Amino acid sequence: MCYMPDAVYFAVSESSKNKILTLSKRFGIKVRVLQIVKQVELPFDVKKYLNNHFDWIVFTSSFGAKIFSKKVMEKGAFHHLVDTKFAAVGPETAKTLVENGLGVDFVPQHYTTSDLAREIIVSKGAKVLTVRSKEGDNLLEKNLSERSCYVTRLNAYEEIVRRRAVSLKKGDVVVFGSSYILESLTKLLKNVKPEDLFALAIGPKTLSKAKGLGYRIKGNVKTYTYEGVFESLREMINEL
């Protein structure tokens, strides 16, 4: 007999909420969305960046792709993107690029920034623009620089942590959308400790950090998308 939690908690950014609720209905798994961070666009002059002409522009989130695409359209700057290629960390980000007229030339096999930096085909001396969250680490830029790329980073948005305490109970299942959200929620936990909770994480980096913080890992996300999470949740719930 398997344990079925009342609901699975998704600790994510607000831009992911609609996607998660849609998948909840498809998979028949009740969810509650914990909007731990609010994504806020930062001001930047897209023409100032594009005047440099980049060989590649790399996007690590759908939100960043949406903001950048909107700026390009508002400024009529599509002509600056002739011969520029676009890379997306995963299928959702790629979908956003296509829907906003930029297209996509590369998506890594396993949908992580480390795989993206390793697998993308770049020439020595290539000029690369990365479109990121202000809170993201610098490993993507470091890895691309080590491949002899000239890398410019654009912090297109920031993630502001919501300061309300989070009340969960022992045995609850939490899905973490990123390492930053994982760390933020851990500080906001009320009544329980990480070792009281079951956790799933999108990506090996977040999974490793969850283990280090003491969360009980009972599932393995094979495909680093929210669809992959729901597939793993279905297996995980049957094993609890």
C-alpha cells in the first residue's frame, strides 16, 4: 500500500505556476504552488548589447528569453541578430524563443547549464552573450570562457525572495525548481526541518544541494523539465 500525500508542493518562481497547474491536471496529481521568488525585470538597453554583435546568445530560463525577446521587438533590433545563433537550456526556454520570433539553434541533451557549456559548438574566440538572472552563479560564463569564448553576461532580471514563513508538515513532498529557491525556502521553513520532508529537484546541482541540506531524496528526475518531474512524482508516490 503506497502513501499518497495530500498534495505535492512546488517551490518555484511565479512564472512557472500555470505550467505546473496544467500538468497537475494531466497527471492527476494534486499540487500546491509555493511562489518563493518573484521574478522582476531589470532595466537594460538591448541595443547597447547587440551593437557588439554576438555569435551566440544563450538563455537559461523562459523568463529571460521572454524579457529579451520583448526588448528586441520594442526597439526594432532584429537586424542586429543577423548571423547570431540562439541556445536554450531546455525545451521550455526554446519554446519561448520560437514563439517570440528568435528561433533556437541548440538545446543540450540533459537541460543543464553545465551540459550546455560543454556541448554547444563554438569556435575559438566566439563572442557569447548569456542572458541570466542576477542571482545565478557564474559557472556557465566560466565554462564558456575556458573554451576560449569572449563572454558577456546580461542580468535581465532578479529573483526577489518572498519573506513569508512556509508551514509544512512531516512527510510532505517538495519539488525544487532551482538551487536558489531551495536555499530560500529552507530559510523560511516553519515547524519542520529538511530531514522531515521528501524532495525532488530539477537538475543534479539542486539535487546535490538538497541532499547536503538534509532533505530525504526519494525520486530521480530523469528529464530536467516539469513534465519529467511529474513522471518521477508518479513513480515516487508509488514507492513511498
